[in-house]
Amino acid sequence: MPPAPPPYIGRFAPSPTGPLHFGSLVAAIGSYLEARSHRGSWLLRIEDVDAPRTVPGAAEGIIATLARFGFEWDGEIVWQSRRLDAYRAAFEQLTAAGHIFPCACTRREMADSALARDGSRIYPGTCRNGLPPGRSAHAWRVRAEGTVAFDDRIQGLQEEDLVRDVGDFVVLRGDGQFAYQLAVVVDDAAAGVTDVVRGADLLGSTGRQIHLQHLLGVATPGYAHLPVVVNAAGEKLSKQTLAAPIDALPASAALAAGLEFLGHTPPAELAHGPLAALWAWATAHWQLDRVPRRAHAQAPAGLAATGS
């Protein structure tokens, strides 16, 4: 008899750069219901490793909004800003194994490099074999090697040639800030996360994260990337695109809209009824196979922008 699969552990990991918007809600709903449908755990992690982008009070606002919408997380909330020693240990492990090198290239010097699918610049390998004479490190990069392939449960088979499509990527910036790619891999491994359900805007980061998982010798979770919510101009909802906060919206109505976006249409009366009844319906009816197989879709009217 084959061994039983490990217990499902999922997570939601918002960055505290502003209040939650409808796109954040969709990602939270998908990850939460997928975990609960497997009778698994759903963890909450505040991804505040990038201190300059963290907005004071945003994390507390996110936590309060999730609670008001009826999300229930398991265990203590994890704060990346309190886990810098773990990232440093992983960085030192990679350095000792020869996977990291210092890089002197500035953003201006890389401005003409081709774009990866997540919008970052593909590193041309300038400092791979040593810093140019008289130059000092602006960042430390992991050597990109090989091809990464994985079967995303929503977006299908994904394949990425790391050298061609990404290039060597930053894990520690010159200002001492650890990069998202390293932090998320370390945190998922430490928490025993088995499945990552998140927005398709992070699909382009997954190859890098799997590469780091292999280098660090940790397990690779399963992945499912939900459609990203965009505004009428096709832009991902964010603070920069004036996305409307959801904290003041009627919780049941916004939750029902999020479920419908994800291919689950609850009975109309539940959108105006008790939140507990809507969650009960959603938990009983959730099926990941019903989520639309697309990378993005427009937000429902009134849930995209502030209008300011």
C-alpha cells in the first residue's frame, strides 16, 4: 500500500504595501477554500521582508479585514521581518555551495536588457565570472541553471529555461534587503507548505523559486495560479492603479463577487445574508476545476478602482 500523502498545508501571504483590494480577496478565497476542501491548514504570513515598501499600519489593516470577512487561519501569523536570521542562513548555505556571486550592475546599466515575463530584466551575466576591476557589489545573485518544468493545476504545463528566460537573479540587495524569491522559499519550507494557491501574476516567479528549492534541498509544493483581477485598462489591481480597498465593502456581497470571479456562483440571497451561510455554501461547493483557465479577467463593476 502506498504511503498516505502528507496533510495539506496552504497559505496566504499578502505584502503590507496598502489595504486589501478585490484582487487580494480573490487570492485569499481561492487559497482558503482549496485548503479547507482538503481538510487542511491555512496559514497567514505577512510578507514585509521589503522594509522600504512596507506601509505602517497596513499589516494590521489586512489582518482586521481578513477577520471581518470570516477567514480563520491556523497557528500564529508569521512575519517575514522577524525571520531575517533564517534568510541569512539560507544565503550562507547557497554561498558556501558556490551558487551565489556578487554583482556590480545597476538598474540603469540593465535598462536595455530583455524583459522576463514578470517584467523584470533578464540578467546578461556580466559579473558571473567576477566583478569588473574597480567595481563593488550592488547585489548578490543566484546562478540560473537548467530548465524548470511544472504542471500548474490551473494554468497547465509550464516550462522555463532559466538562463534564457530569467538569467541570474537577485537574492540579496545592496541595501541589505533579502529578495522575495529567497524569503518565500525559506518560509514555505519552514512551514511545510504542500500547496501554493496564488495569483497568476506570480507565475513568472515560480521557476526561480523551484530552482532555489532544489539548491537548498527542500520540497517543492504543488502550484495553482488563479486568474489575476485587472481593471478596465487591463492593469493588475494594485495601489499604483488606484485599486479600491475592500475593508469598507459589505462582506457577503464582496465575498460572493469573489466566488463568482472564480467560477462559483452562490445563490443570490446569500450575497445579502449572513456571512457564515455564504462560507458554508462556498466550502461545500468549492472545486478548483471550476476556476476559469485564464491568466487574468476584469474585476466586476465597482470593485476595481477608487475613481480618484
